[in-house]
Amino acid sequence: MNRQRTFKEYKIIDLGLWAIIMAIFEFLIVMARNWWFPTEIYTVSLEAAVTAIVFMRWGFWGGIHALVGGFVFCTFSQGSRDQYIIYCLGDLLSMVAVFMLRGLGKERVRQDVRLTLLFAFLVQFLMQAGRALVALAFGNAPGVVFGFFTTDSLSYVFTLVIIWIARKLDGVYEDQKHYLLRLNAPEE
């Protein structure tokens, strides 16, 4: 007998899979940077892209993924205690972007490419701004804080491209309640 999953079970599995995706990609990116580009000051991260996708799918639950991304980055970059706090807490500022989804409507943001890209940009910017604010609170100099924006500038390009592609894939960049209802509508 096939038992259907409940919505709550589906949500937990989905959030878990996206957290695993986040952890694997951040690990691979940090390892690649450490191996091939150890002297480069620039870095690339898919954290904002994955977090933006999860925000679209589940709302504020994407904050978990912002934490996971910051934690994995710091762990494999051999970050200090302060770096863990700066990245993990700072990345949570990206949750402010969820208010854009709520204010404009997830479906409107998903369907309008300009709003989609604005939302992705906002998630990336808020992560960097959050890190900068936490770093300032820890007494870091403004020059150091400015580095959060400059060293991670390539991540904007990756984030925008990934979100642009994800919005074209059926159900990936979509509120999951909306997606499941849309998927099951022909059956009823």
C-alpha cells in the first residue's frame, strides 16, 4: 500500500535536501578555492542563490540555509570564532528579503524576470550587509567591512544566473504549496 507523504513531511524532506545541496556546493567551492586559487582574495558562493530559492519555496525557513552556508564556509575555510558569528548571524539579514516576497506576492516575483533578479540581488546584498554590520559590531575597521562586498562580488553574477535558470524550471523557483496545488489540479 502506497502511503502519501503529508505536506509537513514533504517540507522537511525538501528543506533537508536543499540544506545538503547548500553544504555540498559550499564545501566544493571552498575546497576548489583553497586548492586552485589560494592566493586570490575573491571568492564565489552559491549560498545566496540556494537561500533565495528556499525563500521562494518556503519563506523564512530559508534562514536555516543561510546559516548552513555560513557555517560550512567558515568550517572549511578554517574560520575563527568571530568569523562563524559574522557569517552565520550576518547571513540571517537576508531574511528581510522575504518581506519583498510577501509584499509583492511570490507569484508576481516569480513570473516577472526583473523582480526575480531584484530579489536575488537583494538576498545577496543583505547577506553581505549583514556580515558587514556584525563585523562592525565586533570592532572591525570600515576597510575590512568593505571587503565583504568586494571579495564576494562574483557571487552576484552566479546568483543572478542561477536564479534566472531556476525560475524557468518547473516547480523549482515556486512556492511549494502553490506548486503542489497546481500539480494536483488536473486530478481533481
